[in-house]
Amino acid sequence: EAQVVESGGGSVQPGGSLTLSCTASTYALTVGWFRQAPGKEREGVAVITKEGRTNYAHSVKGRFTISQDNAKKTHYLQINSLNLEDTGMYYCAATLRWLTLSLYDNDFEYWGQGTQVTVSA
């Protein structure tokens, strides 16, 4: 079992930056960040394995950076150059089952409640 808690969301202007944090109650093999925009399906945006391997959705490459502090069991998502399309609920998810670079939500069994990111002028 694992609990996952996100933090760091907020309201920002276009072009701004945010860093989201995700703290897990145990050591996960892989942690992913997902987002759900209003009226859209949830999508995976970034994933990091315990070894530090990463994968990003094409739509966020170059603007999003996922990282972690394994000792603190905390994982981060740095978001730069925010635009209106980045608005949504951001979820952190963890899997204890495998090391994976998958961005499919079915591959993660533990989910946080989400943190809202709103980009507006």
C-alpha cells in the first residue's frame, strides 16, 4: 500500500512557472504525473523511474521537467512557460510493481487527490 500526496498547484499567468511536488509514503518503482483539463480525458505528461530514467509526453517536452529526491520519497514536476492549455488538475501516481516509462494511467495503482493548476491572464 502507498499514499501519494500532491502539492504546489496554483494560479499563474501565461509564461510563468510552477513546481509541483508529490510525496509518497513508500518507495515507488515509478512515479508519473498526469493531468486532466476541463472536458478532456486524463493524460500522462511525465514519468520517472526509481533509477532516474524519464519519459515525457511530446506535448510537454522542453517545458516540463520531472525529478526526484529518493531519500525524501518526493517527486517534482517543474513546469515552465505555462500556457492556457496547461490548465487542469495534476495528479501524481505511483507504482510498486515495475520500472516503466509508460504514460498510461492503468499502469499506476496509487493516486493522489490532485492539485489544481490554473493559467490565466
